[in-house]
Amino acid sequence: MKDTCIFPGSFNPFTLGHKHLIDEALKIYSRVIVAVAEETYKEDVIEPILRAELARKSLANYDTVEVKCFSGMLTDFLKQENCFNVVRGYRNDVDYEYEKDLERIYVSMDYRVNFVLIESKIAEISSETVRKLVKNRQSIENLVCKEITEEVKRLYEYI
């Protein structure tokens, strides 16, 4: 088993899909750092500290997972952590091509970057879907961890 990987994203909000990808990453790596991007370039986003806190609450029982916020380029965060293993997930062919493009960019910035792409087994879950459901007052019970369901509803209802 390799040592550590970085799982970067906006986690806007953290979903059961993200948790699934962390479970899969832990089959390869002994430790996962969930890297919450401060800059997301999305309109309906909550503060990074709140997104990180939702992830922490969802992962409270995971001893080998740590959640950190980062700003700027992912490659700078990788250098800071001295870890160049990056795990990303994809749900479909479009996601896969997007992730492959990201991989090419990051590897061109730092040859030490090692991307591992994991196919999501629960492709219907996305943060965007959660946000839309909350705004339309629909159930998100099977999309986010039960520990954060009410908080996600409260945080995303009016943004």
C-alpha cells in the first residue's frame, strides 16, 4: 500500500459520492488528505471552512483521513504536503475526459504528480444535485451523510 494521497475538490457540499471515493482510495493508500479548495469559481458556494467542517463531520470515524483547506494551485499544496499522489473521481465519460485534461495540466506543472482516477459506483450523486434539491426543498437523505443532512439544508437553502 502506498502511503498518502490527496483528494482535492470543492466539496460543495460533501456527499456520499465523495465518501465512496475516499473508501476506494483507502484500498490503495493508507492515508487520505481531503483538500478543500478555497477558490471554486462557482456561484452557489459556502465558505471553505464550512465545507471542510461538513467533510470532517462526515468522516469523523475515519482515523486515516484528514481534511485541510488550501488556496491557490493544487501543485503548490502538493509541494507543501510533500505528497504528489492525487485521487480524483469520475462518474461518466465526460468527467473522465475532464479529469484526464486536469492530469495533463498538473503533470506538466510538476512531473512528480501521480493521478489515480476512480470510477464512482454511485454516479447519480453530485454536489450540484444536492444543492438543487435543497433549494427546491426536496429530500437529500440518500445523498449526504446523516450527520450533516440538516446542516446542509440550512446552509444551502438560500444561497
